[in-house]
Amino acid sequence: MKCSANFKDGNYNVLVIEYFNDGSMKSKGRYINGSKIGKWILNFDDGSYEHKTYSRKRPDEVRKSLLARILRKKSVLKLYEIWILQSFIILILITKI
């Protein structure tokens, strides 16, 4: 595997691109002070790929979707508010089809 990266004080900084031995891209993303930040593209040996977004507030932590963050706080929200929110999101998804 090959890697193209910039270093600062021994840590990855800026854009990092990793390659498989055949020259195709394995992963592409940004490190700041050695921590993954922002959008990352991960390609796998079988040809599949994955997009992840890493939190700027909590380095190396994958950021969850808005719905996941809201549902995690469901103890604060009343159940009917969650139901209304889910119904609204489903309606948006249906209209985009």
C-alpha cells in the first residue's frame, strides 16, 4: 500500500490519499493534528465503497445523521414529537422518489 500525505510535527495534516498495490485509491480524507476530520471515502478490495463524515468537535468520531442525533435525545422529546418528525422525514423521502 502506498500513501501520499503531508506531515506537521509528526502528525498527518491536510489531505491523505492511500492506494492499493494496483494503484487504485484505497481511502481519501483529511487529517488535522493526526485526527480524521470531515468527509472520507473508503474503497474496499471487493469494489464496494463507503462515505464517512468525521466530527470536527470530536476528532476521529464518525458524525451521526441529524435523525440519529435527535432520536438519541428522545428522553428529552415527547414521543409524539418524535413520531411527527419521523413522519415528516418519510414524507420528504417519498416526494423525492
